[in-house]
Amino acid sequence: MGTEESSIESGVSETLTITDNRTGKSYEVPITDETIRAIDLRQIKVNPDDFGMMTYDPAYTNTASCRSAITYIDGDKGILQHRGYPIEALCEHSSYLEVAYLLVFGELPTTPQLERWVWDVTHHTFVHEDIKAMLEGFRYDAHPMGMLVSAVGAMSTFYPDAKMIEDPEERYMAAIRMIAKMPTLAAFSYRHSLGLPYIYPDNDLSYAGNFLNMLRKMTEVKFEPDPRLERALDVLFILHADHEQNCSTSAVRSVGSSQVDPYSAVAAGVAALYGPLHGGANEQVLRMLRRIETVDNIPDFLNGVKAREEKLMGFGHRVYKNYDPRARIIKKHVDEVLDAVGLDNPLVEIATELEKRALDDEFFTSRKLYPNVDFYSGLIYEALGIPAAMFTVIFAIPRTSGWISQWLEMTDDSEQKIARPRQIYTGDRDLDYVPIEDRNGPEKIAGPPARRPVKSRRGA
Ligand code: SDX
């Protein structure tokens, strides 16, 4: 039974009554899907010509920005589902390209639908030679994520018709091209950082196998990926495909709300993912484990974290206040991949002991800080022979299907329009202009002024 019927049955109205104690007035605000519309608060005023009440929610910690049917997360229970299918089942039975189809179209494909989808992706893996030339212009030590941001943005200039964002064929081709070309751009960026020739896609290989080919092929005539590594990488791609309104996805939606082409919107997502608190965390986890060096150093390291000297990278999450289900699945694959490559990585022992100690420490458990998707993924990438600077790029590859599916959903949502939040102004007002000759007080030295903390209240 829906909530509407139940409330009518029980006579309870789905509303919130708000009393403004400044005026004694009460307001009835409708509740829909356990939310109230922020705009319904604007009627709350002291004086008739007031602007009216807003909500204040820095970093949107408690604000729903959209309605979406793509990914469901229950942070307390550690649940993650894509279009209703549990992530555990998708990792067990599906493939990354099938999950990408599911995200984009909302249902699992039939055999002919999947065959057509895989054929289209496979036959759009090449990038224009001018994009390749653009990548060759980067410094030898350019970070691959910086190269990827630029390359994805540049794609908007090679497919100008993508500006027709309502055109069904353009929308389909944008999805195909971005899903298909992201591994190529990522691999080109990696080969560039090593000063190696770029390797072109091999259409005989799977999506993950071809990526390994473009990363690793040297003088052999035909690259043959290890099927165990191919499968592990495909599962990692599934695990990183989408994660509802995370930082990079909300960047794609916000930029896309201006009706820019999807390539430019996704380039904004790549830029957001570059940040160490988001996609860049997997690279930081490896660096952190290396700095800890031995299990014996873990207590001192954790004391430093508790003294706020640094964060325990790969731990914590805005939504998961339980174990990130993706971390649990990745952890299972770490040993399999290490066996496959015959590696015995000492960092695994440090990571395992670090997790154990943290989950036994009130500082972390009281803040509900558990391993997230980034805590173990770097260990697998390293076992696959992928350098730390490439970890976030590998996150960007599968997240492309999430970004494009969220962009498609946003453009179809009649409630959405250009994103333009409000603010609480804390700055000065109505100052008199001061001629430059009167500004050189003793405290006015050359260079930028010291950073000013944002005032918590106006005039404070
Ligand atoms: C991803 O959103 C997504 O879905 C993201 C993602 C996806 O798939 O798209 O899941 C991928 O980005 C995973 C997260 C990767 N980032 C990291 O591992 C970096 C380390 N983690 C933190 O920076 C942090 O946990 C965040 C950014 C992930 C979440 O931060 P929140 O929700 O803003 O939480 P918070 O900063 O308000 O922290 C609450 C408390 C604070 O302590 P108090 O000031 O209240 O005493 O927990 C502390 C924080 O200082 N805290 C940590 C910590 N994370 C939070 N303390 C130590 N180590 C940490 N990792």
C-alpha cells in the first residue's frame, strides 16, 4: 500500500507543521518521499517583503537534488543495487558492459540487445588521431587524470552534433563513444607517462582484456590477457560503475543542467573524481600503506589520524555508515589476483591489520568509519601492474557509464532546470571606494592578502 492511501486511511496528513516562533505563525508543508520541498519554506517570513526562508546545507549533506531510479544505496545496511539488482549478484553473474547497458537503459539486455551494444562499443574504441596528437603534447610527467580531463572535454569539439542533447541518435552515440573511448584515452595517457608508443585497440578482445592490451602490449604480435586478471578487472569495473549522487556525478548533473553537450558535462565529472577525497583516494591509500611500512608502525599512524594530522585514506563515506559492500567484494578478489600474478604483496598484510585495528578503535567506530571502495582496490591495481597514478583513471573508466546514465536521466527529468543554488551572504555591504593611494596602510604588503575564514554569521 502506498503512503498516500495509508495516511488517508489513518487520517494522518502527510504534512509538516512549522511554527515560526518569531511571529507565532504556523505553516503546513507537504511531505513527499520523506522530504519537503525547500521552496515551500519561502512562505515563512517575518515581514511581507522578506525574501523568505531557505535551507542551508553546505556540501548537500542532507539534500536530495533529484529523483533517480539508477542506483539505490542503504548506507546503514551497506546495500548497493543498480536498477534493483544487488551489486553482489551483478559481480557474480554479469559483465561490465552488460551493467553499463542496465544503467543506461534501465533493464538487463536480451541476447541480441547485448550483442548489438557490445558490437557498437567495440567498434568505437578508436579516437581521432588529432586527440592522440593533443595527448602527445603533454609534459612527459603529466598526471594521467589531467590528460583525461582535457581529452574528454576535447571530444566535444570532435562530435559537435552532441550539442543536440534531445536527439535520440546523438544521445545513444555519446553513450557509446564515451564508454568505448575512455579506456583508449586512459591507456594512451598511461603509455605517454612511460614514454612508450600508444597501443591501438584490439577488437578481438573483451572490454577489460582490450584495456590490459592497450596498457601492457610491447613487442608481441598479439597480446593475450590472463583471463583471471581480465575477470578481476571486469568485476572492478562493475563495482565502480555508478554510485548515485556522489561528488563527480553531481558535477556532471550540475554542469549538464546548463544544456551543454554530454562530453563537456562528463569532463566535469572526471575533474571532480581527480580529487583525493573522491576518486583520488585509491592512489592515496597505496601511498599511505607504503608510508606505514610495517605492521609495527600502525599504532603510531592511527594515533596521528586521531590527532587529526591526517585521514585514514580509504576509510569513511558520506553515505555508508557500515562496511561499503564494494570493499567487501574487492577484498575477496585481492587474494585471487595476487595468486594469479604470483605476488606476495606485504602491503596486503598492513592493510588487513590496519583495518582490523581501526574497526576495533572507538575513534573510528563512533564515527562509523569503515573501509570504502578505495581501501583495497589499489592493491589489486598494483597486482595488475598498474601504477598508482593510473588508479583514479581506472575509476573514471567504468564510472563513465554511471555519469552518462545519470546525465540521460537528468535531461529527461521535467523537474530539473539549470542548477543555481542560493547563498547566505557574509561579506561587507555598501563600502565607499578607496583610492589606491589611500590603501597602503602598514599592514598592506605586496602579495595576496591572508586567507579570511568565512564568517559563520553575517557581521560576526
Ligand atoms: C569515494 O560519494 C560517493 O559515493 C563516493 C564514492 C563513489 O563511488 O563515488 O563512494 C567513491 O569517493 C569513496 C571515498 C574515498 N575517499 C576517501 O577514502 C578519503 C578519506 N575519507 C574521508 O575524506 C571522508 O570519509 C569522506 C570524504 C569520504 C566522507 O566525508 P564526510 O561524509 O564529509 O564526513 P566528515 O568529513 O564529516 O567526517 C565525519 C567525521 C569527522 O570527524 P569529526 O570532525 O566529526 O570529529 O569523521 C572524520 C572527520 O574528521 N573522518 C575521518 C575520515 N573520514 C571522516 N577521520 C579519519 N580518517 C578518515 N578517512
